Amino acid sequence: MPSERIINAAGGVVWRKRTTASRAEPRVDVLVVHRPSYDDWSFPKGKVDPGEALQATAVREIFEETGLRVRLGPPLVQVRYPIAAGTKVVDYWSARAIGEGANEAFEPNKEVDELRWVGVREARELLTYAHDIEVLEDFRSLRERQGHRARTLIVARHGKAASRDDYEDDLERPLTAVGVEQAQALVPLLAAYGVRRVVSSPAVRCAQTVEPYAHSISTFLEIDDRLAEDTRAAQVERSVAALLDRKKPVVLCSHRPTLPWVFDAIGSDVHQLATGEAIVVHHRKGTIIATEKLP
């Protein structure tokens, strides 16, 4: 019996705050799109390019279909449904619109000829497919506990580094060629979450892991001695507390022995990370909404 063919895709429930004349309180609207080739209403999404991470796919497809730039928030339900070529598996995220509204940037294209910002109830009436309504209901549940407004802290372990035996000063160990590739692979992932602040242990291998991303957004790389390998739990707690208080998404890069203290300070379970891996922590007012492993 032939194996099932899986077609991976990614997209998002894009949302924005809106205040109308008839309603004083801010209202959350979501973006739905009309696809002329299917004559249906759905959420922006698309297939994964070879070698592309799902998060990068979601952000790219949303932009290509709507002209809107977003940053990802907590993940939503994954849906599967049959298509002619096999089974389509779509990963979704809550995605916050940033910058100008989509209507100003939108140009009808072969995939999407119309888009609408509507309330959740109106979206349910517009959406064509049951699996899209399932995604919408997951977003509604997230919104009801204000999880769509979660802040983002990404915790990374440095990439593969040169051997300790080759360096007298452990802080000076650089990344290997594999580590450099891991650092480059993090760039589109951190971009998908809209990271604006980059913090690192003073070790060269940590700084080199997040430096390519800092360079890509033209920001300074912040060195925090409290995230070093020879730190203490109390120092880590103070460092992490300051980062959790920031509204803008942030990434910190540290070491395997230090990471358990980082997760303790966040209030998260301890995650075992290989070199070059990271955990995305979505949090709000001291509560963890969701975590995701990268890549």
C-alpha cells in the first residue's frame, strides 16, 4: 500500500485592534481572504518552500497574499484535510498585524482578489470550510484569555562550538562551520516572531549564534554577564526578570548548564536543547500561554 503523501503548509489568523464609533472598547478583527480560483473564504496560508521553516512560510505567505507584515504569536491548532494530491497539513499561528493596515498595501493577485477585516462572529459566517472554523475557534479561545496579546521570549542555546581542548580561554571558543550554519538558520525564525532585542552571554560562541540576526535588523547585540556559564541562579533570575518585563520580542542566548536556571526564572518546565536549538516562550502577566521548540 503506497504511503500517504503529505503536503505541508502554514498560515495565520491575522488580527488587529480596532475601535469603531459605535463601540468604545477596542475590538479584535481578523483577516479573511477570498480566493478566486476556489471561490471560497479562508485564512492566508501557503505551501512550504524547500528547506523553509513553517514559521517563515506563514509570515511569507501572509505577506505575499495580503501585502501585510505580521509577527507570530502563540501557535494554533494544526489541521489536516484531503486534497487531490494527498493530505494537506497546515500549521497556524496567531499573527499580529504590524505597520500599516493591509487594505492600503493589498493588491488583488491570482491567489487572493479580496480581503476583509471582520469580527470573529462575522468571520465564522464567511469562512467556507469546517477546518478553518476549527482554527478560528482556537483563536477565539486564545483571545478570551488574552493569549493573543502574549509577549515573546526566545531562549536559545549556542550553536556547535570548537573543542574546549583547543582554547585556553573558554569564553573565546568560536562556532564551527556547523555552528555558523545553525546561526544563519535562526535568522528567519527569529524574524518570524518579530524579535527586536538580542541578548547574549559574553562567550564568543553565544554572541556568534545571535549576531547574524542582530545584524539583519541593524540592532546592537547586548552582552549580559549574568547569562554566562559560570553565573549564579540569582543573577540569571534578575536578568530574565528584566527581559520578561519588555513588551518587544526578545531572544537570549546562553549555555546548557545555565539554561535550567533560565527556565526556572521564566516559570517553565526545563527543556533540553541541543546546540543551535531554541524554545519560544509566549507569556502574559506571569502566565505561560504556550511554548514551541525551534527549529
